[in-house]
Amino acid sequence: MSSKTRPLALIACLSAANVAFRFVLASGPPNIKPIAFLVIIGGIVGGPLVGFAVGLLSMALSDLTSPFGAGVWTIGTSAGMAIVGLIAGLSWRSRRRLIVGE
């Protein structure tokens, strides 16, 4: 696998898992959200841009494929989760400074 396809495969797998988890846990226990966890993992493993893409695609695709459809909230939830992935990737890259306190 080339170096250009690895981030795409990671984005696709994590986004698909998030969409599936969102459907499975829609009527399940409250306050269990694996979507944010997988977005943060995407940011840590793939970097800030991969985390951003996973967050954006996860929320947008799950809203577009849900029975309730997409609405005005889709823009806000997608942007918010994309920012979570971006911040996770950026903070993980500077983890040495965060831990040491430089």
C-alpha cells in the first residue's frame, strides 16, 4: 500500500465504523458515543488532517443516511466533530510539550 492510500483507508474505515456505531447505538444506552473516541483516534494515528476528515465525514454521512435526514444541525455537528479531530491531532503532535510543560 502506498503512502497516499494509507490515510484514505484510515479515513474510510473510521468514518464507516462511526456511521455504523451511530445507527446501532441510536436506540441503545444514553451517553455512549464512540464517535468522538474514533475521531480522536483518527487524529492521533493519522494526524490533524485525517482527524478533521474523519470527524467531518462521520457526522455528515451519518446524518445524510439517517431516517431523519440532514438538516441545519448537520453543518454544526460536522464542523464541531471535525474540530475535535483536528485538535486531537495537533495536541498529540505536541504531546511532549504538553507533558513536560515547556
